[in-house]
Amino acid sequence: MERLKEIKGIIFDYGGTIDSHGNHWSEVIWEGYLLNHVPVDKEQFRDSYVYAERELAKTRHILPEHNFYDLLLIKMRIELGNLSERQLLPDNYDIENTAREIALYCYQSARQSIEDARPTLENLHSRYPMVLVSNFYGNVETVLNDFDLRKYFKSIIESAVVGVRKPDPQIFRLGAEALGLKPQEVLVVGDSYTKDIIPAESIGCKVAWLKGKGWTDKEDAVTHPCIISNLNELEQSLI
């Protein structure tokens, strides 16, 4: 990744960037399915993953006081319930226990990713003002507080609160405004090419693409000069 000059502030994405090493969250959840021997294939899982995301966007299941484990448990109940409704799970399948086991695995995985990211967040926070910009469910403040992350960010721009969702570039403009900086002075760090990198670059921000396993093979095949494989690489680029 090229050296980044004239950066005065940083915008971080949250989900997929800080909490899953750059991998799409469906990949983490699928690992939980495999570990708990859920008897479905990946395409069947992905269909239920999409169903749950749409259900969460349509109906307010997630409340502001829910932490990430709470969120995951609700989401797993919806996914597994959908698989059951599609008759893809055995009769009398223990949805509740399986949902709890997968949610716990994913929560612990997120905590490990966050602890891996923490030294970088500490160092960057000491040098730059930082803002979080995230498509989330209205509870990101609770999630950040649970993981002891809120202290790193000057402000939080959450889609469910501001009424703008990525990939709309306006959400990154709001992030730059919260920093009190011009977009050209801001580095955006995210894991999604379509939701983070393209819209951030479109308004003039510098970018760092934390590229893990994406949702589609098409996105996995994309190349970009500002790819990083882990957040530690950021510090070297900002020296």
C-alpha cells in the first residue's frame, strides 16, 4: 500500500473491519454452522442469511440496549427458523440451543478480532481524531461499549440513526464533517469494496481496503492499490 500523506483524520467501518479481520460476517457465521454440525449446505445457509438481514431491516428486532451477543442470538434464531420453515432441518431440531452455540462462537470470534485490532486502534487514536461510520441496527453504541471500543472514536455515524446507508457517499461526508475535515484529508478504512472503498473515493477520501473473504467471488477478484491484509499495515502507511 502506498504511503499516505496529508491525512489528518480517520474514518473506520465497524462490522467486518474491526470485528472479523476483514472477512464478510457470513463467513464467520458459516464457520459456526459447521462447528455445530447444522445439516445444510452453504447456499442454503446464504439464502437464510439474506432472509435474516432483510427481516432485521424490515422489523425492529434489535433494540439500542442489545449487545453483540444479543444481536447474534436474535439473528441466529431468525436464520435457523427460516431453515426450519423451508423444511431443511430435521423435525424437532433444537433451534434455540443451536442458535445460542453459534451466537457464542461468533461473539468470541469478534472479541478476538477486536483484541487483535486494539493495539493499532490505540496507536492511531493517539495520533489522529477518528470517527466510526457503520451500517448497523441502532445499537452500535452498546456494542462498542461492551467491547471497550467507544473511547477511540470522536463520533459515531450509524446508518439506523442518521437515515443514510452505505454505499451512499453521503454517510462518509457526514463522517468527514464530524471530524471537521475535508474529505481529501480523511482516510477511510473498510472491508467492503462496494460499500466502503468506492463511495469513499468518490468524494475524495483516501482509502485502505482491509480485504478478507468477501460475499461474492466477483469482489474477491477485484484488485486495488490500497489493499491491506491486516490493520497493523496502516501504521506503516501513515509514517
